[in-house]
Amino acid sequence: MNNHTVANNGRVVLLVQNTGSTSSRTVTFRLARTVDGFSVTPRTATVATGTTKAFGPFDPNDYGNDLQVDVDNAELKIQAIRV
């Protein structure tokens, strides 16, 4: 876990850029809620080499007021935008 945190009001979009030149990379968005007391499996997505993907917005009821994001490699760069 990288424990990147972005303030989330439900109007946040993340641009995730893979600056690498050899491999796809994975970004993980951790959910804040539980179901019947159990943690919900985090949402993951793959970002291909040399591309940028947009994710969001993120419902605070699911993702919390502090959106928690993990990346599997430092080649992934994250930029938060409020819409």
C-alpha cells in the first residue's frame, strides 16, 4: 500500500499517467465502506505503457471523504482534478 490520499467530495477525477516504456501498471482505489462488516475488494485498473487514463468521479459513500489510491510502480503519476 502506498497510502496516497486525495480529498474527495464526489467531484474528483484522477488522471493516471504511465510514464514507463515497457510495462502496463496497476492503480488501486480502496473502498471505504464494508458489506455486512467485511471489507470490499478494492477496485483496480490497468494503465498501458505511455498512456493516461481518467478515473472518477468517486462517490464518497463508497470511497470515503479521503480517497485512498495505491500504485504498483513509481512510473504511475497521479493528478487530481475537481470537476
